[in-house]
Amino acid sequence: MQTVQHKLAELKTEICVGRAFLDNCLQLHSEKRLDPSTASMAKFWASDLQNKVATQCLQLHGGWGYMWEYPIAKAFVDSRVQSIYGGTNEIMKELIARSIVSQK
């Protein structure tokens, strides 16, 4: 039970950190100051985190997690496509890397 609690604590911490970053990006966007690199970081990080959290939660459910009767199965399937919508995470990484390299 303690292992499950620790895993949940880790996931909640990562979600809260990600939420703070996304909230900051929303604030920047509303002020028209969100640059493409930071937007790419937000999309990459959020979709990657969603996939990681769904996968870890699926693992916590064991074999039951693969049954469509449980919400975690749908959440897992939905999370897999998020890294593709709006540009693949590999493209997001490319955009982020270009901004780093071009800053020379």
C-alpha cells in the first residue's frame, strides 16, 4: 500500500508542477507574450505527462486497467494520441531545439 501511495504522491507532484507551468503559459498567452518555443514546451510537456500519468495509473490497476468498463482504459487510450495532435512531440522538440541553437 505504501508503494502505491508513494507513486500517487509522485504523480500528483508532477501534475502540480506541470499545471503551474501551463498556467504561466496561459498568462503569457493572454498578454500576447507567449513565444513559439515556450508554447512548444507546454504542448510537449503536457502531452508527455498525460501519457506518463495514464500509463502509471494503468499499471496500478493491473489487468483491470485494460478493461473498457473502467475509466482508466479510456484515459490511457486518449492519452496516447495527445502526443500526435497539434504536432508530434518530436516536432515540438525540434522547434524548442531551434530556438536554443539560434540564440548563439
